Amino acid sequence: MFEQAFKSIDDALRKEAGCTTELDYTEQSSWILFLKYLDDLEAERATTAELEGRTYAWLIDPAHRWSRWAAPRKPDGSPDRDNALTGDDLIAYVNDTLFPYLRGFRQRAASPQTIDYKIGQIFDEIKPKFTSGYNLRDVLDFTDELRFGSVAAKHELSDLYEVKIKRMGNAGRNGGEYYTPRPLIRAMIQVIKPRIGETIYDGAVGSAGFLCEAFAYLRPLARSTADLETLQRKTFSGVEKKSLAYIIGVMNMILHGIEAPDIVHDNSLGRSLADIQPRDQKDIILANPPFGGAERREIQQNFPIRTAETAYLFLQHFMRMLRPGGRAAIVIKNTFLSNGDAAALRKELLSTCNLHTVLDCPSGTFQGAGVKTVVLFFEKGSRTRETWFYQLDPGRNLGKTTALTDADFEEFVRLQSMRTVGDRSWVLAVDDIDAASQDLSPKNPTRAEVVAFREPEDIIEEMLALDAESAEILQAIRGLL
């Protein structure tokens, strides 16, 4: 049922002149899905309160509830088409009445750690893009068919929303910015092994895939109400710079069961490392900072190792945000391991953290991103003596229909715990690397390097992605001048 409704919603959005891309489809369907989800959640809570003899205080007042403006009903429960807003009246209500009311939640909320505050944040950042009230009415009608009352329904909804985010990421110029493959995230979490009570942070949240998957890993481990409260209020936090990604990240966490996500709309790199105090540090960091990009000079001043490369600044931020003894798994371009501009940063990482594992990911891991990546696994507090490398080889060319699966990571996760040396894995002693270059290139000593011929469409896709990335970097550099 959900899948057909989602398809109908997307079909209606494609007719809307104000929505022209997958990013628009996801953004506009997100705020509508959120309001329907919130209405069902409040109705569920009100019923529970009534059964327990309590009075439930609704977040949304009667005049602005879903059942009043989006889906009015007759006394028998059937849709009341005569009193349902449509056309210009619907557009005027959404733009001039509903959104101002919802934005006001931010000022009215008791604290930032409430769902009230998150409602205000979401609608403060988003702008309704519908130009036709008839298209919007179609989307509302299809959305109203969805029911989020059961655990199974919420799980299905969150899965379908993940698919929507994936499509948006693949359609963008930089797929990795919005969507990190979930099998990769789950493998990273299995290596890190978070525990209830540990704090988990992502300073480049994007669609919040790392935090959602970490919650899914920890939720079955909860044994008490206190454990559940810890997961809801004291475990997950993050920062996201871009408005659309921020909205989607918050929405994604809410749909996955985290009711008031502790996500801040800000630039993590705008904070000087000197200002990060021990009380700010986290036990675990899971992240995939943006590929490429450049930061302004005033941002670079916040870091001891100054560089315009965004990913290198993020890595410094994560190293500082990690508590002594804390654990991190960070996705980064594989050029970090050998790039001369990153030699000082590699030296800092190896001397202050134990870089115990490097996962070398194959081309095509990030659809449309056109870059090869590695995952750095490290613990803070002791220098690196040796690093275990693993070259992931799924045995096929990766594409939209042949993406990585959980099964592709099973051997990596199993061998990593034993640090087994084999055809795809080896150990590099830090004392054996060049002291000047600090080169950590993943060169497998157990087998000759095999040159694989790539499909022409894969080469063209990578060239287009690299051209787009170069254009973004040039644009950012012009902004620095």
C-alpha cells in the first residue's frame, strides 16, 4: 500500500511546475509526510491517554490539524470533498497561514530538545513550492491514504523514505552528499560496536543515515525504559550545513523513531578547534564528510593544519571532537592516503590516534559521485603502530542495479575482528612507511595489481561527476578571492 501511494505522490509532484528535480520531490513530499505522520502520532497518543484516564495536550491546535485542512471527513469517516480546500484557496492557506503557524513553534517551544522546537526548525528552513492547488490536493489525498499507527507501518514508511533519499542522492551532482550506501554504514557500525550509554556524533549529517542506522543497531539492545530514554535523549547528535539536507536528516530520524533529533543547522567547520572542550567530545563518530569543496579563509583559520579541502578540515574536526579512548569510522576519498597536501594531517592522525583499520572501497560504491573512497577506523589516545587493510571486491561492476549489499561486507567484518591476512587483506607497520611523505596507499603486497577494464558509461559518468566537482571547487575559490 505504501509503495503505491509513494508512486502516486511522485507522479503528482512531477506535474507541479514548482518542483523540477528529485531534490524538490523529496523536499516537498517530506513536509507533507511529516504532518500526516505527526497527526497519526498525536491521535495515537491521545487514544493512549484516554485509555489511561489522562488528558493529552495536542501539539497542533484544532484549526491547523491535518484533519481540518488536508483531509476533512464527514461524520461517517468518509472524505468530505465539499469542505476540502483546493486550488488557489489551498495554496493561500498553506503559504499565508499554515507555514507561519508552524514556524512559530520554534519561538514557543520550551527547549531545543523538544519535538515542538523541531517542528519550528523544519518549517523555518523549508519553503512550499506548489503553484497549483490542484496538484497539491492530489498529493494530500494520496498521503492521507497512508496509516502510520503500527510499528510495521512506521518501519515500511522509513524504508520507503530511505529509497526516496537514495534516488535524490543518485540524481544529484554528488550522490555521496545525500546518501551513503546503507550496507556500508551498517558494516562500519558492526566494526565500531556502539553500546547504550555512549554518545554518537556526525558533524556532516546529510540525510542522517549514520545516526538512523546506529539507532536501529542499538534499539534491540535496550532492556529498560531508562535505556530507551537514553537512546531518545542522550545518544545521538549532529550538525548539518545545508538547509535541504538538514530538513531531510531531521525528518529521517523522526521517521526512524527518534522523536526530537538533536541536529543543529550550522557549519561544523565554523567552530574553532580551540573552542571544543572535553564536555563537547563524543564517544563515537560516524561520518561521511562532503567530497571536494573548499572553505573560506576565515574558516581555515579555525584549524592548525590549514587547507581549503573540506574533507581534511572535517577530519581535524572529528579528531578533536572524539573523546580520549573514543572510536571513529570516517569515509574519505582514497587520495587522502597518498596526497602530498595531506601528509601533515596523516602524521597527526597516526601520532594521536590508532588507525587500526582501513577499508578500501571499490569504484562505484557511491553512485554518481565518481570517486574512490576508503573508510578510516581509529581510536583516539595512542599512536598507530600498524594498520590492517582490506580491499573490498564484490566480484562485479557496481551500478544502480548492482549496488553493494550487506553480504558484500560479511567477510570484511568477520576478518576485521581477527585482523586476518589473506588475498584481500594485509598489515602495514607504520615504522615501514616513508617518514616524509607518510604515504599510506593501499598497495596489496599479497597479489599483483590487476587492471580492470571499465565500461564506457562508467567512465563517462565519472568524468561528468569530476567536472561538476571541479566546477564547485572553482566557484568556491572565486568566493575566496
